[in-house]
Amino acid sequence: MAEGNFLCCSMGKKRSRTRHSDIAMTRGMNPLAALSFVRENHGPTQLENVLKSLEGEDIAILTGKAELKSNQWIPYMVHARLLETIDKVCGIGDYATLYNVGRHMSARDVPRFFRPLIRLGNPGWILEVSTRLWRMYHNKGYWEVQRTPVTILATLNDHEECHTAFCHTFVGWLTGALELSGGYDVMVDHPVCQARGAPNCVFTARWVEKSASNHHREKTVSSKVKQPSKRSNQVKE
């Protein structure tokens, strides 16, 4: 999920010791990516406002004496609360800003870690590979994925800790990843959410393949070219 990637990271020697924590953990690269969104899109003043709005324990983890490393394990809820704070400070508290945070993260991740798959032009395959890598950057949960050439249904199981802010961010990440890997007219939904009382989180996505999108555009251009002649005929009549 290198700094700021949602879906890939190096596996350090210390990983086995921290992965068995009783609480959900995530890599430091995720909050680092979220903070980079604030810095690049809202400036240093808003970044400072975000950090000032965090609780004492969270700010100590994110900006303590020891610099936060991208492959460092931190509590998942620290990251989730950071996302929620970003939405309140940089947005209006309706989680809409987090969609853009997720897209920002995918723009950093996909070209860097999935370049060979991008060339294949298969968005569904990228997402399937990404979910397989989940336990490289989260210590809890696993994904079940069903996909067709232009749709995907992904279910996150056994991740007891959940947060609405994370889910909204992940919707943005999925959208950006699909677009960057060749999907057009991408639509991502989150119909089932553990934060709303469901037993797990379900994400669905559909998109149009490049060839189909080009065909649609050609038809649209063709119809626009024909329309003036029809109006001209009507005038003549």
C-alpha cells in the first residue's frame, strides 16, 4: 500500500514478531500515503491542522521521536482515525474526501508495483493479485474474490476491527487501480460493510474494457457526425 502503497511492501525480518498481535495492524506506508495526500493537495498548513487534531497516542505513533517507516507495523485503528481526521479537516466530514485519498494512493502504488500487469490491460487480475498480498501489509483478514472479465466481487473476512473511513478510502483506491490498469467507466460500490453491522465487508466493481470503450466512442462520434446532415435535410424540406 515504499511509502504510500496500499497493496504491496517488503517483508522485513521483524514481521513475524509483530504480525501475531491481538489487535489489527497495518504498515506505516498507509498513513504516510494519506499524509502525503494532505501535503500535496491541501498544503502544509492543513497538514499541521490534521496532526494537531489527532489524539495524543496517535500523534505519538505517527510523528514521534522515531521517524515512521513505511514497513513498520502500527495499529490499524490509528490509521483509520487518521483518515477520519483528514476527512473532517480537509473535507466536511461526509467521507467524500477519502475517495480522493484512495485515488491518490493508487496513483502512487499501481505504476510502481504493478507495472507488468498494467501492460496486460487486465484490471480484474490486478485486483485479484492485490488481495492475495493483503497479509503482507495487514496482519488480520483474508479476501475471497470472484471475478468475470469486467466485474469483481471481493469479500474481506476475519478482520474484526473495522472503520467506515478506511472503507471509503479503499473504494477510492479500487477505482483508481482499475482505471490505471485499463478499465473505463469504472463503478465501485460497497454494499455490505462490517462497520454498519455486517459480518464482513463486500466490495463490488464493474468496468468497460478498452476495446469496448473505443467501440462506444466510435459510435458516439459517428452519430454526432450524422446529426447535422439530418437537420440539414429537415431544413431543406
